[in-house]
Amino acid sequence: MNKLACLSGRFGRPGIVFIGVAALWWLITRYGAYLGAETRRDQILLLILLSLGLLFVCYLPVMKKYVQELTYRRRARKEQRLPDDEERLAQTPPRYVTVQDIRHTLRRQYGRFWGRKIRILLITGTASEVELLTPGLTEQFWQEEQGTLLLWGGDPSQPENADWLAALRRLRYRPADGIVWVTSGLSETLSAPLTEDALDRVSRAISSCCERLGWRLPLYVWSLQESPDERGRITQPVGCLLPAECSSDKLKAQLQAMLPGLVAQGIQQICSAPRYYFLLSLADRFRRNIDAVVEPLSVLLRPYRQLLLAGIVFSPATVGGERSVRHRWRMDNRWEALPETVQQLPVRLQPSRTGHNWRRSLAVMAAILMMAQGTGMVVSFLANRSLVAEVQEQIRPVQNQQQPLTERLQALLNLQKSLARLQYREEHGVPWYLRAGMNQNADLLAVVMPLYAQNAHLLLRDAAAAHLEQQLRTFIRLPPDSPLWGKMAKAAYDQLRLYLMLAQPQHMEPTWFSRTLMREWSQRDGVSAGFWQANGPTLLAYYASGLIAHPQWKLTVDEELVSQSRTLLLRHLGTQNSDAMLYQKMLARVAHQFADMRLTDMTGDTDVSRLFFTDEVVPGMFTRQAWEEAVLPAMDTVINERREEMDWVLTDGRQKAPSPVSPEALRQRLTTRYFADFGNAWLNFLNSLHLRKAQTLSDVTEQLTLMADVRQSPLVALMNTLAVQGRTGQPREAVTDSLVKSARNLLSQEKQPVTVPESRLHGPLATTFGPVLALMDNQNNSADMLNLQTYLTRVTQVRLRLQQIAGSSDPQAMMQMLAQTVLQGKSVDLTDTRDYGSLAAAGLGQEWYGFGQTVFVRPMEQAWQQVLTPAAESLNTRWRTAVVDGWNNAFSGRYPFKNVSSDASLPLLAKYLNTDTGRIARFLQNNLSGVLRREGNRWVPDTINTRGLTFNSAFLKAINTLSEIADVAFTTGNAGLHFELRPGTAAGVMQTTLITDNQKLIYVNQMPVWKRFTWPADTEAPGASLSWVSTQAGTRQYADLPGSWGLIRLLEMARRKAAPGVASGWSLSWQAQDGRMLNYTLRTEAGEGPLVLLKLRNFVLPETVFELSGTSAFTGNDEDAGDSVEETD
């Protein structure tokens, strides 16, 4: 009997609950800590929760029965099976209640697992026929005897009892083991034969019953046969079980196989009593007309019926089978024809669930899972055994001290990789093939980690510590005056930090540790360089990471060595490199927080594109907003981090760092560095500004109007922005102090002179922005001080002057007149403003050169160029008509300007070349004195007044060449110069004779002497000739050149070069017709003497003074290409 039922009957459910609560309280007080219930409050809460669960489990059957009864009552009232005022069940008891009674009865009789011990058969057929087989079953609904439970399944010809079938479905997992259809239709006398329609109705009813139950059950046909009263006859099972997929022929064969047995047993029974002829009569019927049985049943064997016809039983009606005890029936041997268990049936005839067989699927899945689990356990066992063996093989060479150091480190690296793999699996889960209950990852990790630590300490930590100690001792042993202090201080700091990281795991940084230690320990004794460089960082980084997780691995350091190293580093540590790193770290924090500042952002709503442009920007981190909102907090953060670093590396927390490495000094250095970059960023931007080029005078006027308009000027807006940005970082005076000072000044106004408020810059950008902000100081009205307001006022004056010219009746003439006054050296408003702007730009200094030129110089140059361009064209015309045309008429086609026989007039040439009164000098002095000045014998452009003009470089070169010739050959106004000649010897030459303007020099190989000559000499037959007498012939003439330019022609034919050892001397050589050389030495009084006139050979006087094609301006410092006389053949 069920033990729980016994306990329930003896103590009741409240007693069970009380005992369970007491047991739970004992378990909670004893083992509650394992569940997290350590305090009394937690234990009481846990007891309440478990007690509620216990109550629910104990009273679940009661609640379930109550719900079932309530559900049945509601359904009965809805179907009007109960009167409105009737609270009891007036007719048939609820089917759920009946099934519950069946379950309780069977549980009391067969125990909790009664479902496996009994056979359940669902009896169907007409009520009268079923009563002939099992008396009382149709009224009692169920009967049980000897492990067989009969259930009334209803009449197939009547509507099915859905409630009863639904209730039966809850009786057991499989509600029934088979369906028994009781019929007398196969008998010859009891009823009419079965028709196909009747069998169809029966087939549909049985199929519907199976669907209601959710199972396809085997069907047994129980045929009742006519028989006299055979009380006292020994009953026996008469029937046969059919095979799967049975056909009419197989059924007929099965029935025919029963004949011998029926005849034998029938003879035995009839011999004992003549009235026991049931078996013989059944055998006789099979022999006479077996088809009368086979044909009706063949309808049930058709495939589309989906009926599992499993057997046929033949018997007479039950006589005297009534029992006085309800739900009991008299079971005899006839029922042995049915199988005891469904397993005795063929597989295809065994009960199966309709629809999807979840139980079978679950069973298959469970079997698959079990096989997978078994396979997984085998695979896991093999994989874990392989892993353990692999780790064991890696540990042996690491612990073997006889192995070379390189091999031990390689083995340690392999073990390290395995440990890293184990740690990763411990954190993220092991692979599937290592699980299945065989996972050894945690145990293996716990065993291998101490072995790794033991060997890593020896091979890595202790070796690294020894190397670092050696380096630190080398550092502290340096002489005080050693030049290596500065070079080794930073390295010693890193070494000390590495050394302390091994002893203080909380400060360990694995990446920095491995990288820096490899740099300091690039070569390890006993280890190949390639192996150490390739695998050293990995070994060190992993050990550093492990040191963080296992602080007990820390190193015991040499405190005296650490103290000495700290003392020396605090005294000699240079902070430039560290400052650079911290500065870059500070900028990285704010680099992307602020947008870059463009020119349009600095000029507000003004139209700056009409005046200035640039492609450069100011980085957003170098603005006043960035400084106040981001840079200062970032600097504080970096300084705090640096303070922490200094505290643990260079101090032990008890001593304070000296001032060079103090946070205050670091703040000052970072601030200085930031504002240096701040100023450079703004300087680079402002010096990149360009002035928008104006094409016409009206464009220039519009630009000047926009620039000078205080309300709309982009320049004023830009300067205001610079005033704000330039005061970044400037200390602000407290408001209270400012109010007190103002009140004090008001009270003492009569005693004190009026003072101007100070607007000078005192912040960190004073050096950079001071010059440009000084221009905005309008309080200082000193004549020597330049300011922006005065410049804009002068710009307004120039703009009004240009507008006056543009509005006149003849703008061209007025512009030429204005330009002429400047070219002649007279001052006007335009040049005054230009000069003022140049002074302002120069006052800004070289750092602001580009900005000063763009803002203060180029606007006036652009206006000046628009004025001077028409004047330059007019001046070119006057130069051509006043000088060039007369020059060409006088000298073109004559020697030395052309290689012809006719000579140029020396007196006329003197009228042009005279330094003071010459036509060229007078023209330059009268028309170009404002833009061209004379320096010595050279004409140099005025770099200030010529801005906007482009001198013709050929013109400047020409007038400088003529000026040089005039200073040598026309010093007295007319042509005239003095020089000396000295003859020289030559092989094969006995005598040479040189005559110029009747001045002779005869040389017959005696001691050579200097002879003075004058050119041109006063003679009626000017000219020059050269002759010689050789050792093989008489007198021969080299050249005879008449005219005043004869000497110059003769010099042109000579080879000329500077004479060594003779001041202002040149060696002259003529090659005679016979190949001999005629040598002379020339010594001059001024410059190149007569050789200077050779510069007039092929000389052409340029026709323009200024270039109007846009070529680059001449600087006025070009060297003449022909300053020295070249050697010619």
C-alpha cells in the first residue's frame, strides 16, 4: 500500500505539513549558510517560501479534485442537466469523479505504480450484447478483476459520451490497452447478419473513440455465439490473434487453423456431457460456411479504415457472472484469448498515439542524448587526458636545470601558452569536447599555475631583477661631475619603475613593462638574440599580467638600492622628455572637443571674403574657450596622474618631491608650452592671410571702404577677435578690487592727474600678441605711437581721394598727375598712408610679417598700383621720345654699337653720358627721382615707392652700364682717359711697334718700361696700328685702324685677361698672321680704362622704363653681368 497514503490516513495532511515544516527548519538552521541564508531573518524568509511550496504539493490533489468538480458542475448547468435550484449531482456522477475513484481504488489495491500492473480494456457494443458478456458493466462503467480493468466504451450506434472519454484520457498515460467490440452479428441465430453499413458505423465510432482518447488502440472482435446452458463446463479461450497487415485470406487461414483444436476439445467435452457441444457447433460452422465470418470482418481489414484489428474471440454468453460487489466481475479462461500485455502484439498493432508521438520522440531524443553524452564523455576523457599529458610534457623541460637556458625559456613559453589557453577557457568556458562531466580545466590550472610561478620566478623575475639592480648600481656609482648624468637619468628612472613594478603588483602595467624591459634588456646572456627579441616580450607580458592576478609573486627589493636611486633621480631627473609626453597626453584629451576656428568664425557677420582669404585654420584646442573649458581641467588631470606616478616611483609617500619635479613646476612648464603652441598656431594662421586681388580702381575703392568702415570692417572684427584670444590665460582682477579702485579714484580726482586706463597685455601671450594688440590701444595719442584707428582714418582719406579721382571729368589725367608727383619724389596722401602702413607692419616684428604685409601694406600697394599703372605707360612714352629716339638716330649703325667702319661721335656720346648734365641723367633726375636714386655710379630703385611698379631689368642694367662708362671715360664731361702700356717678349719676335693717335711704343727686346698714353689724343690723324719684325722676316703689319675708335677696335681684337701681379692691369695678346704672339700689359688709372668702352659693343638702349606685362618687380640689387671684362679671342 502506498506509504504516503498510510501517513496521510494516520496523521492527516496537516500532520504531514507540520512534520515537513519542522524538517525544513532543521535543515535550514544546519545548512542554510550554503544557500546564502546566514542571518535569522534570511532563514525565516526561506522557511516561509519552502513551507508554502510544501503546502502546495500536499494539497495539490485536493485542489485538483475541487477544480474538476467545479468545472463539471458548471458544464452540467450550461447543458441544463441539473435544475437551477439543485446543488447536488442529480443524475450520473461526474466522469472526472468516477475516474478519480478508479484511480484511488487501483492505487490502494496495486500501489502507486498501478498503471504498469493492470490491463485496461475498453468494452464497446450495444448495451444488451455487452451485458451478455460482462453483466453490470454498462451501469457501473467500470469493473476490475485479477489485474484486468474493463471500461464501458459506449454503444457505437449511439452518440459517444465525450465527457467520459475525456475523463478516461486522464486515467493513465495510455488510457487503454485495447478495444473489445462485443457483437452477436457473426452468430447464425442470435441476430441478423452484419451489413457493410453497420460495420461502417462501428468503424467510425471506434475511430472517433480512439481520437478522443488520443491513442490508436488494437481492436478485438468478441463474437457471442448461441449455446445452451453450459454451466459446469470447463471454459477455454477460443479465438486467434491476427498478424499485422492481415488480409481476408490470412484471416480465413487463421480461422481454419483453429478447426483441429475445436474438434478435439469439443469431442472431449461432449463425451463428458452431451449438452457441451459449443465447440463442435463452432467447428461445424467454420467447416460449412467460414466465409460468413470472414466476409463481414474483411470490411474492417481494409487499409483506409486505419483500424488495428488484432484478434477475434468466440464465446457464448456469460451465465451466472453477476457479482454482488460493485465494480467486480467474474473473470474466466475466455479472457486468456486476449494478450496480457501489448508487447505480445506485433509492433504495428501495438497502441500508438494519434498525431505526433511526443513520447516516442522524447524517447528517441533521450536515447540520442544518452548516446551523445556517452560519446562526449569518451571524447572528453581522451581530450582531457591528452591535455594533461601535453602539459606534463611541457613542465619537464622547464624544471630540468641541465637544459640550456634557451630551451628552458622555450619550454616556459609553451607552458605559458597552455596556461593562457586554460585561463581563457576558465573565463569563457571550455570547448564542448572537454566537457561532458570530464572537465579538468580548473583542476589542471590549479596544479600547473604554482609550477609555472616557481620556474617563472627563476627564469624571468629574478633574472630581470638582477639585471635592473646591476643597471641601477651602475647609475648610482657615477661621479657627481660625470657628463653621463643627463643621458642616464631617464633610463635609470625607467629601470627603477620596472624594478618597483616587480615588488608592487598594484602598479604593474604589462604592456609598458614588457616593452620597456625589452628595450633595457635587449640582450640576455645565454640566450640567442633572435629568440629573446622574438619571444621575450610575450614571456614578460604574460608574467606581468599574472603578477597582477597573484600579488604573492611580488619581489623583495633591495630597499637601500631603491632609496639611493630615488634620491639621485629626484636630484638629477630631467623632465623635458616626460613633459613632452604629458603635454601630448593633455592635448589628446581635448583635441576633438572643439571645432577648428576659421577666418569666417573670427570676423562674425562681416563679408571677409571680399577682403581676405586663407585655407588655414586655427585648431580648436588653441582657443580661449578650449583653454578655459577643457585644457585647464585636462592639465589638472595630467598633473594629478603625474603626481601619483612621482609618488610611487620616486617617493615612498613620506618625502616630498623637489621643486623641479613638483606639480607646480610641471604646471608652469605645461602652461608655457601650451601658450607657445597657442601663439604659433595663431601666427601661422594670421601670416597665411592673403589680400583679395582687385582688378580695377573701383574694386580697390570698395575694398578700402569695407576695410575702414568700423561697423562692417572684417579687419576690425578680426582685431577684436585677436584682442579676446590674445588675453587667454591673463589673470583677471577681482570685481571687488576693481570697484574699490574706481571709488578711490573718484574721491581723489582733484588731487591726482587724469590717467589713462592701462590696456597692455600681461598674460602668457603678451610676447606674441602684444605688438598687434598695441595697435588697438586708442588711449595713447602720442605722435610716435602707431594705432589701428589712425591707420583706418588714413585709409579713409585715401579712399576719398580715389573716389574724387574716379568722379572727376578726366580720371586718367588726375591719376597721372598724382602718380607723377610720387615719381618726382613729392609726398601725397597715398604715399603717406602707404608709409604709415609699412611702419605699422614693421612695428609688428618679423613674427607678424605675413599678417602685417597683408593687412597694412598690400592694400595700399594695390591702390598705388592702380594709380601708377597708367603713369608708367606715360613715362615709357616720354622716355622713348626724349632719349631713346635721339640715341638711336645718333648711334645706331655706328661703331661700337655696330661692327661697321663708321664711328660714333664722341662729343655727342658725351652729351648723353655726362654724369651731371647728360640727357639720360637729367631725365632720370627730373622724372624718376621719387622711385630711382643714385648710389655711387649705380641707379637703385626705391623699394618703398616702387611697390606696385615693375622696372624693366634691361633698362636698369643699361643705365648702370652707361653710368659706369661715364665715370671712367667721360669724367670731365668729354671723352678722355689715360692709361699705360708695357711691351712683352715673345718667341720669334724681334721688334713690335704700337701707334695710337700718333703716340708710338717701339720695343726691340730691350728692358720693357711703361709708356703713358692719352685717348683720344689731339691729332689730325687719329687711329691705331700694330706691326712686328720676326727673326725670319722683315716688318709686317698686324692692323691699321683709322678713326677715333681705332684703339678700341684694336683692343677688341686682343685676348684679354687680368694680369697677375699688376694692380688694375690686364694682359693683352694679339696673334700675328704667322702665329707668333704680340704681348702687351695694360695698366689703367680708373676702372677698366679703355676696355670699359667695349661694353658699348652691340649695346641697345631699352625703349621702356617699366614693364607692364606683370613680370616680377626689380629689387634694385642686381649685379651687372658685364662688371668684369671677359677674355675674348
